[in-house]
Amino acid sequence: MAVKALHAISQGRNGVGAFILQCKRIDLHYCDWAGSSRGMNGFIKSLLPKFAAAHPEIEFTVSPRPAKHPVAIGHYINGRSKPICVRNMEPYEILKKLELLRDASGEKLKKVTKPVRSINESVRGIWSPYHGNGMPL
Amino acid sequence: MRHLPRLRGAVSASLCCSSPTHIRTTTAVAAVATTSSSSTKTQSLQRRTLSTSLPRSDAVEAYTPPQGLKPPPQARKAAVRPDKITDPAYEPAQDGLELEEVGGLDGWWENPDNYGVGRQWVGYGPAEKITDPAVLEVAVYRALVEAMVARRQMNTPDTTPARDALLESGWGPAALTATTVQTKLCGGSHGTLILKPTEDVETATAAEQEAEVTEEAKEQLEAAVTPEQEAEVVEAKEEVTAVASERVAEITEETKEEAETGVASGQETETEVKEEVDATEDSADHVISTEEARALLKEIGHEWKRPMIKDLIYKYFVAKRIYKLTGHRIPDGKLVAINSGGVLLKEIVKPPKAKKLAEEIENKQLFQSLPNVKVFPRRVTPIDKEKMVGRWKVIREELERRGLPVIGTANIDNAIEKKWVTGAK
Amino acid sequence: MAGKGMRCLSEAMRGLSLGAQTCRTVPVRTAPLISRRSMATEAPVSKITRSVAEKWTPITTVPVTVHSFPDLAPRSLETYSAKHLYLPLRRDILHLAVVYEGDNTRQGTAQAKTRWEVAGSHRKVRPQKGSGRARVGNKQSPLQRGGGKSHGPRNRDFGTKLNRKVYDLAWRTALSYRYRRGELIVTEDGLDLPLPEDFLQQAQDGLLTRELEDAFIEKYVGEMLGAMQWGKAHGRTTFITGEERMNLFTAMGVAGENGRALELEDVDVKDLLETGRIVVERSALKEMIKRHRSDLVTSIFLPGQKNTKETTMGTVVYPSSKVSYA
């Protein structure tokens, strides 16, 4: 029986052909009274208008959370969310955190131990003990 | 019984000696006296001793209450005897739990009959601050004109009563505001604010021409004027402004004109001045409406906003006048930075700072054009979240159907089963 | 070679020296530069640059309006040196002063007994050997119940030091901070709270119980300060007077939620920084500054020499007898 090679079909992957931002919503919470929210309040006033205008694909909600530290929560299309406490941070530090939320995939953080990671199958195929010549003893 | 030196009494206020050593000695005497004899005998004039005891009954009887303040009823030391009770609905209590609390002096002063009326604080300015920008602008302009008249009068002696009357008078009739505002302010030869000479003034002096010079020519003039000349110019300018301000003086109060001419004649007396001041104060203060203010603003123009205000006393007069007219107190720290009519106006018209971030966002319309930003003025509660997805109605119905509290726990304890499961004791 | 170098240097130095210039104004080099080069689009002259010809005159004095107290009518105008009431905000110096005050306010009277101070016999509790139990010394040992404390608190002075000039600067910085923010209100001398006459009369006649008096004062003062926008809703108010004023101090003691009253002696930098505003009588403000200007006046007096570092304080501008139209 002639061995037929399988046709490789391009798999749907984010970024191939189209890119869908994983972050769908960012919630921003602040407190009017507490000092740890000073940077957050400044951020909402000064930097958020520009940031939100630059990212129309992300929904932003701003709401107070009295007597709590300020927090930015990213919500992702995989259903997960990523909260970051931004207490006592300066507006530009918070901007960095928001960029992080925007760029994150929403996946749980994993420890990367292998130098190379790929979803492409190996060209050599999977090793099988029943095939090939084996090792002569 | 507690004795504390507390309030300075009405009588003692007039008799009081301000020297601290004197007070100290009387206190010592009072202290010795209170320890030696009963407190009623040793009531010092300097310091009244207060006690936690009940009011003296003899004092209550002999007392006629002054204006408005009602003293509390005399304390009752014994209950009314049962046979003297006239109320047919009275039923004696069988045990302590049935006893009702009657009377008492809690919230005694909350009743206006007891507290008296007319105890509100009366400040120098109006009770309510004026916030309408148009009215404020007219008020500022009027203050600038009147303060300038007052400032100019400082060179002539014996005008203090008239000046104080001018600075401390209220809005006066509506016509007064209108005519005061007709007086024009403009930049003088040095870029400072002056009263603009009127067209009907025929005395076309050199100083008058200088006062009318435009901004472009100002610099050339400044370069040309030496310090000696400067003093002359100032004097000449005063003459011109004197003529100009006579119109103001005629209308606002005759007193000022009299005070000015009084320098020459020296016949006016202060009593006359005061009488006329009283006469003007009798007329009710008319705070102009927004429409009136807008009409006046067209006359006023914007010429007065640019020229410099440098003189400190003038600034003080202006601040005082503005406080009287509008209720806006300009703090001294801000007075330093105010150097023109425009800056002054901006300082007063400035809306109060928003206390909450949501209010500020609302005021500044920060996210008006952004459809992807939602701002909530208060905390988004779990109920709000349910409402947003339209689930709250269902939850409410289901909870009500089961007879469970919709909001809160209705003081129901934690489930007892939890203890069984967790094994907690 | 060395001689030539020296000559160049001296020439350069001469050029730099002030005497070489006829006038000390900075030479403005505008016309030749522009004429040499013409640009298609010339950048507009920035407004932040100041004309050199215009003399820079820094603020040396600042105005202080003196108000009458209950109605806050402006009564007179005084000027103070900018070094007294218009200093820049220095948070670090304020922090130093507040910490210094806090340290020196600590009582430091906590005291625990050591094993040597606990009363009782120092007899050995039980024999060293043979009981089958742990060896013990006396019962004052820190390991024993009722024994002494090993490293307990001792009476001590927590006070720290701060240079007088720094502390004085902090004091005036605190006043300046309040002044700049418009939170320093100066009143005429004899600042007191006028309680209604009829109330005082009744209180003096002993018609009111203490509770009723307190309730009246609380209501009256609360309403008054509320109307002035000085009360609890507006951050409370500190009143500072030269000496104790009966009505004011009693009233603020009762209506403490709306503010506090302090004698001049009791005021610290921290008190000046607390509450929404400071209301101080004229003489008290003067005295405050007088006591805290060690960095402005010299303490060394030489005969026939004036203290040149002295600055104006509380000069009455209006109303005064001698005035001139400026």
C-alpha cells in the first residue's frame, strides 16, 4: 500500500490572517478618599481618555470602590480575568499595567521550562518501537 | 458636685478686667470659696461656676426670660400624688416595665420656641454667595469702580466715613448699579487701570490724552516718562479722574462729592454725611438678575480686563467690596497674584472644585466622545450587575416566592449545617 | 609657550570680569543673527522668555487682611515679609518638625520591672537535682510566671533634636502654606466667640443645667460654623488666641467636632497643618512669627549696628494716617 502524505492545512491561529485582541474589557476601580488612589484618579483624568480612544475594541468601565485600594481588572475572551492592584502607583505606572492587561492573553501564567515551544508536529514523526529497524544487539 | 469655671457671663463682660493677673487672683479666690462654703453664695462675677445639680427653684420663679430663649421647666422632685391626678386616662403601672418615660430635656433646644429665632450667623457679605457668572462680572466691575473712587479719596482728609459707607454699602437700588457701571475703566499711561475720562469733559489736558492712549503707544510713553514726570502725570491723572468720577459720586452717594469739595469749603459736617448714608441704606438692596446683568455687560465691554492692578490698598478695597456684594471672600494669598480685572474675575467665577472624581469627569465631559467607556457615579454592586444583564427581576421573584429576604440576611444566622459539615464547634 | 597661554588666560579673564562691561545687563544678540540667516518659516518667539530690559522684582511683602471675627468684615490691611508668610512649601522640613514634635511629646513613662526589681525572696525554688523537674533558680526569673520582664520598657526620653533655625523655618513654612491656600484668617485682637446675651444671662443665673448649656452651645456653634462653612463638613477650624478666652475655649471644647481652640503657647507646627483652616488673632500671629525667626535675625548685637536681616512684620498699610496714591 502506497503511503500517502497528509496535506498540511494551515490551522486557525490568532494573528494568521486576523488578530483578535484577547482582552475584551478593563474595569477600573478607585476610591475618592484614600491616598492610595491618588495616582489612579490622576490616571483616569489625564491618561485614560487617550488610552481608551486608542483602544476602541476594549470596553472600559470606571466605578468607585470606596475604602478599597484601586484596582484594574482585565477580562478576556477565554472567560478569565486578571486583576492588578495599582495602589500608590503613579499614573504612568498604571498606564504600563494597563498595557500589560491589554497585551495579556488571559491564560494562566505558566512556567516555561523548554527553550522551544511549538504546536507544529515534528517532521520526524512520533517514534514507535514497532517500526524501523531497531537497534541490532 | 462638679465646679468648673466656664463661661463669661453677660454681666461680667462689662465689668471684666482684661489683665490676666487679675483674673488669676479672682479664680483663686473663687476656688477657695467654693471649697469653704456652698456654691450658691460664692458666685463670682468673673467666672460662673457650673454644676450638674438641678436649677434652683427660687431662681426660676423670680426670672423673666429675655428675648426668645425659654428656660426649661422647674425640676420636679417628687411625683404627683395619685389622688391629685386629674387625667382620667391615667392608669398606674403595675411594675417597672410598664412605666413610661415622660418629659425630659432631650432635644429641648430643637424646638424653636425654646431656642428662639433669629440666631443665624450674619456675615459681612450676603447670606448666599452669588454664583451667576454674569452677575458676578457686573459686581466685579462695580467693585473696581467704587474701590477706585474710594482709593482716590484717600488723598483728601476727613473722608473716612464717606469711604467706609461706600465700601460697606450693599447693592442699593437697581439704577445705582446701572449708572455705576456706565463709568468706564481703561488702561492708563502705564498700563494700570484708571477711570476713563468722559467725552463731555472739555478740559483736554495733556494728561487726559495720555490716559486715552492705546496699548501700542504706551510703551513709547513709558520710555519717555522720567520719574519726575511720572509724579506729575499721576497728579494730572487724578484731576481727570476726579471729573470722571463725579458722575459716580453724584449717583452712588452725594457724600463723596461733598467730601471732595469739603476740602475746599470745609463746611460739611460728618453728621450730614452719616444722615445721607443712612438715607441711601434705607432703599432696599436690589441684586440684579441675570438678564439685567447681561444687558449691562454689553455696555461694560472687555477693555477693563487687561490693564494692570498693582496698588495693594486698591486691591484690598476691591476685595472688600466684592465680599460685600457677592459673598466671595478673596483670600490674601490669592490677592498677591491678582494683577488685573480679568484674573480677578476668573478667580471668582471659577466653579468650586468637584469633590468626587465622577463629578469631575461629568463636569469636564472627559469621555463624552468615547462609546467604549462607561463611568458609574457610585459603586457597582452585585445587584447592579444582575440588573445590567436583566436577571435581577427573576432573582427577586424567585426569592419572594420562597419567602426569603431579597436584600440582606434578615438577621438569619449562618446555616447550622455548615457547622456539621466543617466540624467546627 | 607658557607665557602665551598665560596671556590668553588673563585676556579671557579680563573679558569675563564685571568691570570690563559698562553695564551689567546681559548682552542681547538678536539683530545680527536674524539678518545673517533667513528662514522660510520662522519659529514664533517663545513667551516663556522674559525681556532682559524688564527688571525682575520678586515679591518682598504680602498683604494680610485683618477681619472682625464673627462677621468677618475686612477691617484693616497689613503687610508681612514674604519670608514670613510666603515661603515655598517644603514638605521635608515640615516632616522633620512634626516628627521632632512627636518625639518630644512622648511621655516615655512606660516601665516594667526587671528580675532584680520584682519583690520577693531570691531563694532557690527547689533543689538543683533530684526532683525530676527542670532546674530553676529564683522565682523572679523571666521564665517564671510573675517573674521579671527581660527587655521591658524603661523610663526614657524619646526626645530628638532639631536645629532651631530649621524648626523656625518649618513653622513659617506651615504658616505660609496656609496663607497661600487662603486658609489663614487673621482677626482683630481679642478673638472670642460671642454667645447670645440671653443665654449667658440664663446660664449665669443658674437656670440651665450643664447638659442644657452644652446642648445649646453645641447647637449654636454648630449652626454658626456651618453657616460660615467652617464646620465639620468643611474640615473643622482651629482658633488661636494669645491667652485663653472663656467663651471661645468652652464652646470649642463642647462643640469639638467643629473645631478646636488653642492658646499660643500650645500651638505646634502639627496643629497649624491640621484642620481646614487656621483663625488667628493679629497679635498672636505677630508673636508666632516673632518667636520663630531665628534664621532671619541675628542674635549677635554689636553697639551702633542695626540688625540688617530684620524684615517687616505686620506693617499697617490701611487704615494709616500717612497714605500716598501709588
